Amino acid sequence: MRQLKSTLFLILLSILLAYSCTSPEKKFKKAIKEELRLTLHDFDSYEPVQFGKLEVAMSSWEDLPEVNKYLNETEKFTKLYKEYGDKADIYSYDYSSSLYRMYHQMYSDYLDSAKKYLEKIKAIELHFSPEPIGWQMQHTFRANNLAGNKGIHHYLFMVDKEYKKVIKSINLDEE
């Protein structure tokens, strides 16, 4: 009787371990499927085609919040320097006019500001040291678009270190 209990316990334990210990690839695929369930227009049309190999995902300087902030500032100053450059061009027939000098000065100031933010971004890129942030895998699948037409899609998915959640997805068709 005691031997039967211990054998039953071992069988139960092995079944429990088999279900709780899924491979990293299975966990990754589950995270991808959950992400697509939330983001695809028609998840019922989802058909996996191919999964790539599991690789370490590294951090990127482009994902840093300060880079995004500096890019926004650069875009703002770029728009302004172009606007005032165009206004200065209107009065460029008379370089001594006060309007030309004012617009040209504003153009120059905004251009300098845009360059300063670009220099900050370049410094971040130069000194950035990537670190592991999780795992990544390419995935190709078919799914319906908004019009209901089936298309093939190529994505790079990144998940956290525990394979639980997609932290970033990149549409490789757009690059």
C-alpha cells in the first residue's frame, strides 16, 4: 500500500512537472499568440507560417526616452528653421532689409538648436552599451487585413526575460 502511494505520488509529480515546465520556445510562441490576439484585426484568420530561431534581444539606443525627446525637439526646430528660412528667402532680394535680417537670424538660431539636439543624439549613440532585455524571434504568419483580404506578415517579436509578455514588435514589411 505504501509503495502504491509513493508510485502514485511520483506519477502525479511527473505529470505536474511536465505541464509546468514548458520549453522557452513554447512560452515565446504563447506570448506571440497572445499579442496577436490583442492586436490583429481578425485573429480568427491567424495562420502561423514560420517561426525563426530564439535569440537574445539587446537594448537599443533608439528606444531610450531621452532620444525620443531629443528627436521631437529636433523635429520642432527643423520645422521652424525651414519656415523662417523660407520667409528669409522672400526678402533675400534686399539683404539689408530688417525683415530679411530678422528672419535669417531666426532661421540661424533654430538651425543651431536643431544641430545641438542632433549632437546629443549622436553622443548617446556613440556611448551606448547594449544590454540583454529579453528574447527575440522572427515570425511569419497569414492573417486578414481590414479589408478582409489574407496577407502574409513578417514580424520580429521581443519578449521579456521570463517569456511572458511581448515588449516590442517590429513589422519587418515596413522596413
